Amino acid sequence: MILTRASPVSPWRSLGIRVLMVASLIAIAIAGHWFGRDGLHDNLDGVISFSDVLYFTMITVATVGFGDIVPVSEGQRLFATFVVTPIRLFVWLLFVGSAYEFLIKGAWETFRMTKIQEQLKGHIIVAGHGESGSQAVSELLRRGSLPQEILVIEQNEKARAAAVALGVNVMDADATRNATLEAARLKTARALIVSTGRDDTSILVTLTAHGLAPDVPIRTVIRHVDNETLARTAGADTVINPASFAGLLLAGACHGPHTADYLADLAATDGRVSLNERPVAPTEIGKSLADLESGLGLRIYRGELAIGFWEDGARTLKPGDMIVEIVPNS
């Protein structure tokens, strides 16, 4: 996506400025021809009137002339070469630029956005690009997600411009509406991150999304503990409370500073270790979770069942298992 920003100049005012520039350039050409009219020759009657100058200027600026009036003096020929010709080119550039901005650009952008929308599949939708949402998008990019695989839904102009600057897809719409989530291709998305900055809005987005695509994982950010249950009831698979997580780190730091350091290291992209979730490899089937060579196995997700590394179910990996492990960062 190309970075766009609302111009302080309205489209009609911009058009007026362009018309004024064209008029000024033509006025310069008319003045030069009028004061140097002795260097022009009219092949029809031999007399150069003001109407002849006006006609000759407009024809020369628009084309190269018809030959009925021609410059014969050296001064007028130099004026036509170094003044009128650049004016002609600049006027045409202004006309082409205006046609592109007012006619072609809108149609082209609509066509381009339609094609991008049709290709959305396996993408991640981020509803809200505020403090938490922008951090989530940046982290996704740092972890290897491609910008075209991320779609941000945001109505705030400043937050939307920040998302566009990252190169991701951006939609200016209300994420609580069915039509918006359908346009965002929610049913073909890999996941939905909801971080609108307001618990009531985030819960409404979660509820709407779950009703449209119940199989798409929904990760919802909630600010108040009392609303976490509501978010899960609305359909959120994961509910994250930044304040609660920060409290856990602070409490852990009081009882063991190394525990908090390790959790922070684990959460950071540039830390020494990171959490990794992946399907079990064919060569690992039948082995124990403790025998992983890629990292330190923590948990197995077998359907809806979560199995810890200390439980009996972790002794044998089975087809379809999802593994959560700690792996070293290179």
C-alpha cells in the first residue's frame, strides 16, 4: 500500500490553483507576442491585431500552430523556442496531472484495492492500530510475516497513516459491522487480533467476528479484568490484559528478579529465546515431548486437550499434535 494523507487543500481548490497557473502562463505568452508583434507575420491580411495575438498564442500553446501566423523576427523565434515551448509542455503536464488526479487515480485505486481484496487468504486481521494493535503489527513483521499478509482496520486517520507506512493493507471502516469483516475476508483469515482501545467495542467486534467465522481464532485485548469473561463468552480464543501481564511481571520481579527477566526475554523478538508453536513432525511421532531436538517442549495441544510436559500424555507424540516449545533465537 501507498502512504496517503489527506491534503489540507480541497480538490476543487487544487483544481482552481492549476487553472490559475495555466492562465498565468498563457498571459505571459500573450504579453510576449503582443509586445513583439512586429516580429509576427499574418499570411492572411498582413496585420497583427490583439485578436490575432490571442489566437496565435492559444493555438501555439495547444499545438504547434497552423502556419497562418508565423514568427519572422529573431526575437520572436527565440521567444517561441525558450518561452512558449516550455509553457506548452508545462500546460500539458498540468492537464494530464489534473486528469489523473480527478479521473484516473480514483478508478485505478478502486481497481487495485479490489484485486488486493480478492487475493486476501491466510492473512491476519488487526482491528485497531492503537498502542497495542500497532505493537502487534510491528511484532508480526519482526517475526517474519509479510506486509501483504496483514490487514489493519482503523478509522483514526493518524493511526491509519502509521499502519500504511508499514506497508500493510489498511481499511478505513468500522470493525463492528458485518459488512466490514466480510469485506476483510474474515472467513479466509488465519487469525483476528482485536485491539480497539475500548473493551465494549472490542467485545462487540469479537462477537460479530465469531458469529461470521466461528472457526477463525480471535485474540482480544481487554483493559479491565471484569470484561475478560465477557470477551471469552463473545468468542475470543485468547484474551490478553496488558495490565494483568505487567502486574505478573512486577510481582515476579519482587519474588525472583530472574523469573521476570526470563519472561521479558521470552516475550521480546530480540531475546535469547522465544516461544514457538508448530505441528508435530513425522519423524517425531512416537517420541516423547522431552526428546525434541528443536527446543524445549512445554505443552501438547491434542484437539481441545492441553497436555503439560509432566503429564503421561506427553510421553508419546501423536499425529495431529500441536507443540509449544521454547527455542533459542539465532
